[in-house]
Amino acid sequence: MKVYLIRHGETVDNIAGLYAGVRDSALTLHGVEQARRLGQHFAQTDHIHLTHVFASPLSRACKTAEALVKAQKDGGFVAGDGRPAGRGVEIVKVPELIEQDFGYYEGKSFYARSEARKSGREAHHDRHKSDPGFVDVESKEAMCKRADRFLDQHFMPLFDLEGADGGLEVAIVSHGMLLSHLWRRLLLRLPRKSLTIAPEVMAARGSVVLEHLGGWSNTGYLELAMSKDSGAAKPQQLAGPIEAAHDAAIPEASALSRPTAPPLIIAEEVAKGSSDVTSPAMPSAPFEASTVRSPPPSPRTLAGWSTTILAVDSKAHLAGLKRQRGGIGRLAHDEGQQKLDGFFKRQKKG
């Protein structure tokens, strides 16, 4: 299985330096071209035949996902079952993939740093969080819960499908902050010693802290290859809370047959569970038989599967791409606009 975690193309708010979380900022003309390049790169250069596409419902992510699917159809590739690649592949819009809600800061300019140890927004937040009408930023805990819901309801069931090992290619189109949290939540479900990094990635980036791979550029993507070890069982239920995933006794996946990558630097938070995330608190009411609640189902882990990171924030598709002059590339994309050459096309004679 191949998995691609993709950030949307450039938006009007990206250019303006505005906070855009749940705010539906449109792609710029340059952002549309980035998405088109990404679609062509997948379909024509890497010959990727997408079988599943998930996207945030916000237009900047949906339009980027649409460019991927369109390129698949235009390429005319044939999938393993004989169907033209891209035909029948629907974009599944998942609310859990929406960007972090910046609350009061939505649509506002970035605040200049005023304190050495705090960002401008953090300093402003400390001063104004008690003001009447102030709407707080969505917490990291809330984002982690959303990421877990996506994994449980949409991503993990893919491993039950026939041919999941070698026949699936999955694109997840979302936003920078959400993708960072989604990766960290997925990382907690990977057994120890089941993850390697391609040598070319290590050569380009040097040491890698798995929990903090860095930011996502516009249409940049994280590429993962996930394979089932021989004789491995299906993904298992985790015995304890997901935050303690790497402390639990999880069967380790077999070693990959590929050469061993250089040692990885793994953040302590991964080994011990993310320090940002707290386990759900149990009810504090006195114990009564009639009010006993069943514990929530344990999240699944990918025991018996190996994962290789093939690319981090890949932007190979953007090589040679230049922004249009005169500020045109910064303008919001209008679907009603035509390309210049469209005005000069001759009508076909009947």
C-alpha cells in the first residue's frame, strides 16, 4: 500500500499572511497550477493509480484533490482490474480533516513576535483570552481526537480489504496543522522497529525526528510505503490507551529485507506517548452497577506491517514552476476564467 499525505495548493490567505483554519480561503491561480502539476506528476511521472482519495471539505483541499483525480482520468491508465485509472474513484470529504480552528484569529494577520519565548499569537492570547467574546483556538487534544476518528473510521478499515498489501494507493489531502497531528497519531499505531526511512531521504535531511518531520509546503506530500510481513496477522486491537501505544507490549513486525537505514532520532514523546495528549478521564461518580460504562473500543495498531518513509514534503512536481508576473499568480482562481489561448481557438467546422 502506498499512502500520500498531501497539503493543499497555495491560497489567497497564505499570500496575505492571514490565519486560515476553518475559514474557506480560495486557491490562487498559482495554487491551481501547483495542484495541476501534482496531478500530472502522480499520473504521468510516477504512474500512481489512486484507489482512494480522502479530502477536507474546505475548497482549497477539495480543488487540490480534484486535480489529482482529473489527471488520473486524463492519463487513461488502466488499473489492475481492467478499469481506467481514476474512473469510479470518488473524493471522500471527511470533516475530521479540516484545518485547526483558529477561533478569534481566523482571517487576522500574523502577530509579530514580542517575547523571546512566545510567538506573537501566543503572547496576544495570554493577554486577551479572558476578554468578552474571545473565541479560543482549537486545542491540540481536540485535533488529536479528530485525527484518531479519521484513522479509525476511514484509514484503518482499508487494511481489511483484499489486496491491501500491494494494490492500494491512497491520497489524503488536508492542511498543514492537521496533517502534522495526523502523522503523529498514525506513528503511535506503528509497532517498534517496523519503520524505516529511505536512504535518499536520510541523505537529504540528515537526522530525522519522527514526531516532528517539519512543515508541509503547498502541495508538498509525505509518501509512505506500507507492506505486510510474511505470515503476519491482521491489524490488532491495542491493549491500552493509544497515548501509551509504544509502552504497550506490541508484537514487533519482522525486519524489512531492504538495507537497514541509519539510526533514527525518535522523540521521547513518541516512546512514552505524546505529552500533548491526555487519556480520557474516567467518570468520577461513585461506583454503581447500574451506571457502569463500557470502556471505549481500543484503537487498532498495525502489528505485522512494515512502513517505509519514501519522501518528506516532496516538491519534485514543482521543479521549474514560476509564478506569473504582475501579481497575476496571487489572484484568487475563478473557474469562469479561460486561459488566454482559449480566446483564439477556432471553432470546428461541421
